Amino acid sequence: MSLREVAELLRCNRSTIYRMLKRQEIPGFKVGGDWRFARSEIDAWITRRTSESVAPSGRGRKSTEHGSDGP
């Protein structure tokens, strides 16, 4: 997949994808000067991110509303 296709899939700006690549937050590789993405790796990445954000018992998400002590 191209960078544009990944941005469309994730419904975000291409600059967001570049930023995520720089931080090594999303799997991708370069072919010449262009970034490419394996659909299977992007799908797995989405699945991991989704399961982290909806983990049971509130695990996987950090609370920003309350201090480190929690409610």
C-alpha cells in the first residue's frame, strides 16, 4: 500500500503517517524514496491498537482525567 492509501484507510493526514513513521509507531518500509506498507502488517497493527484501547477492566488505557492515584 502507498502512504496515501494508508492515510485514507486510517482517515488521517499524510503528515500524521510521516510523523508515526519517524517515531516507528507504524510498520512501513521504503522502496527508493517512497514509503510502502504491507496490508497484512497494517491490519495487524490496527488490531493490536484496537485491542489495547478497549482492554477489559480499564487496562491498556491511561487515564488523563485523574492523577496517577486514579478515582
